[in-house]
Amino acid sequence: MADERPLLPDYGGACITNIVPALLEPGQPWPAWFPAAAEDADQVVLLVLDGLGWNQLEARRRFAPTISTLEGGSITTVAPSTTAAALTSITTGLAPGAHGVVGYRMDVDGNVLNVLRWQASGRDARASIPPDKVQVNEPFAGQRPPVVTRAEFRGTGFTQAHLDRTRIAGWRVTSTLVTEVGRLLRRGEPFVYAYYEGIDKVAHEYGLGEYYDAELRSADRIVADILEQLPAGAVLVVTSDHGQVDVGPRIITPAPEVMAHVDLQSGEGRFRWLHARPGHARHLLEAAAAHHSDTGWVVSLDQVVDEHWLGPVVTDQARRMLGDVALVAREPVSYNDPADSGPFELIARHGSVTADEMLVPLLVGHG
């Protein structure tokens, strides 16, 4: 059964926005929702397993024996529950409305920017839409920790936007991810950030079946191998950016009566922003509610801002990137935008504010 009410982020408490501040900004009381094992650690590895939702993990504990031994529980991600917004929130400690990366595809002065590819109209947009103008906040509380991520991500627009001025240690296969983490710990680095995207990629292409289960086993081995690298006094913190919903072929094209009021679309399939033609915002909201409330939450821009979906602060720049009406999937469906396409049809998706997408793990382990 679909969630009746949206599960909004706990921006004031157990949320991914507050992980890095707890670890790198001492002086505040240790949060009760953060496993105590990390409080006095000499060294910390923060590993983000992209796409590992808490509900998916809970249903598959048998495939993740190492992860299942770690201390902790679930916290919320941000809205929209998507990689671009969530990873930027993890690294900056800010909600999307404050840091400005408000989704996977954003309207930047009339150009729809694909944030992960940093492309507009299919072309590299690093010159026309500079990443450091879109996202101006320093990651990791102004520190410059080493970041262990895929080597090919080095220098991309999104990396510049959410990992600017960090020290990239690139990996090409998972054994080198683990080796880089161990090398940095032996060098005495107090904080290491590591990122692995395999679970998300498999879920998108294959859904939440046997391929997902096999990939979870592989990710569990990565966790086990990193734990073996930890010296005395070090801990591994494991979290994620979002969960997943198996959507499959359940793709809904917004009704013609809705599209008659639409200038362009942004966002993603499960958190689709509709940008109204001039003077059509009210008519767009009414039409969208009439045709799509059976499968999703139909919310206005004002409601999203007033209810703090994107955080307690939404900057003027961030607000300009948002549409007038959002179709936020409640059922396991996706809202189609022909301009939002990739190399294959996505089977599992995310972005909405259901529990399957919003709840992610926060777990801590020792070597």
C-alpha cells in the first residue's frame, strides 16, 4: 500500500544534512540519533553507498551479513530524494533549498541543466553554467579531506559543485577503493569520504530483484574489506543518499489538459516539476490535481516552500530553479518527460517522499 502522507526530511535532527556537521564541527552535544561509537573516534571513514535505502536493507539482511552487524538505524534523506541534491547535502551539511542543487534536472535561466552530467541541451554546460556559481557553499565545513570516488568523476561539473577543493583519490575497481581508504588511514588522515554507486546503478537498470541482491552482497564485501583496513581507534560510518521504488513500466504521461498549461518540465520521474506558461500557474495546479492526485501528491511551489520540503530556507536563486507545480509520486509510478532520457529505461527509481525512498541507514562499525 502506498504511503498516505509524505515522509518529509527531519532537517532539525536525524537527517543526512547533519552527518558531516556532527563529525567535523565539534563543540555541539553529540546527537542522540548518531551511533555513539563514532563520537570519540580518532579517524572516521564516511562511506556513502548510493541507492541503499533502509527498507530495502531491512528486507535483505541475509545478503548483507557485515552491514547487519553495524550499530545504528535509519535516518531521513532530503527532498527530493535524489543523488544530486542528497550528495550535496551530505557534503555541505545544508538542505537543498540552501545549497541550491534542488534536483536531478534544474531550470537555470530557461536552460534545463542535467546536474549529474552537467549538460544543458545535451552539451557540456560547465562554461555556460559554472558549477561554483550554482553551488557556492564549501563542502566539509571548509576542510579539504581526501575523497575516494570513481576516477572518471574527477573534474566533472557535479564534482566541482559538491566536492570543490577536496583532494580526489580516484578508484577504477572496488579493490582500489578499499586500498585507497587503507592508504589514507595509514597516512594518518582523520577523515576520509568514500563513495560507491554500484547499488544505485544496478537498481536503475535491473530493478530490485536478484541482480540487486547480488550487488548488495558485493557492497557488503566492500564494507567488510574497509573494516579490515581500520586501525585501532578508527570507525567506519555507512550511509546512503536515498532508497528505491520498483516502478518498471508504470510510466504516466501528464494529461493533455495539464500539459496545455506547461512551458517546460524539470526534476525527475518521481518528483516532476511542471513550469507553468505565464499566467497559467493556478490553472496548472487545478488541472494537475484533477488528473494526477490518484497516483501522487500534487503540490504547489508555495506549499513546498512553506512546508519546508527543501529545508527551512529556500534562497531566491534556488526558488527560481523550481517549477510552479510538483507531481510527487505516491504510487510506484513515474511521470514522463520526453526530454528526461538516458541510455536505458529505468526500472527502480527514486526522488519522491515515500518511506522506501526517504529512509536511509546510518551505521557505525569498528575494525
